[in-house]
Amino acid sequence: MGVSQPLRLVVDRRIHAEELRRFDSNVVRGPGADDCAIWTGAVGADGYGRFWVRRGGTRMMVRANRYALAAALDGEALEPWVRALHGCNNPPCVRVSSPGDTGLLHVLAGTQRDNMLMMGRGGGRVAVRRGDHGVKARRARAIALREAVRDGWDAQAVAAALLGSPEPTLW
């Protein structure tokens, strides 16, 4: 079984209004200027949100951050080669940053090379860490964030989930 690749994705606010409502019902937005918008729906083994859509009679899964980026284009196609990058380094975040935004950037369009540079792999490939330091930890953090906002934004619970511990920090 091969690895799936992103498809060309179009999200039009008029045509996909019900789908957008369903998507938005799975998002909790933080009140702060730099807060993430946390996906509370399905989370994959890699820690990224999963969202099901129907196109041409076929049901398919897309990453929630990619869907959010396509929705921000309002009817324009998000091409397969465009990646939905996380400036906030938080896979369950679906807050799209616009060109010209300042402060912490969240989900933004980029290339695979941009992604590698953001991950610190642009000059030479660093081995992907597995187990408790890689995708398992990323998924655990995504699940903890989802639970932290299940009943609305809770800044202390979000901070604890991001740190990976409910214990307060010294600083």
C-alpha cells in the first residue's frame, strides 16, 4: 500500500456551505491574537486533523489544515503541490494566516522545500525521530489539545497540553 498524496482541493463558500459548517463545528478558536484554532474532530496517527468530504460522489479524507487553507481561497483551487505548513508548529491548528500577517504565523501555503526549511532540514536531512519523540508524541499532543478545548478554550489546559504535562513550569 502506497502513501496517499494530496489532491487538488476546491472549497467554495456557496457550494460547500454545509460542509464548511460541519468543519467549523469541529474548531475551537483561542481568543488571543496569536492563539491557534484547534481541530477537535478526528486525529490521524501522525497528529494531523482528518476531515471527510464528498467530491463527485466519492468520499475522501483530507487533512484539516489543508481543508482550512483551501477554504481561505474561497473557490480557487489548492493545488496538490501546495503544502499547508504550520508556522506555529502545531499540527491540529487550522487557523489560516493571510499574506502580510505579523506575529505568530499559523497555517500558510508553501512548498515541500519551505516545509523542510521550517523543520530545520533545509541544509541536510536530519533523521526523523520515531517513537516517543516523533509521530507518537505529536499525536499524543494533538489528542491532549483536543481534550483541553473540548468544552471551549481553556488557556491553562492548552498550555499544559502544549508542554506535554499538567504540571506548572518554573518560568
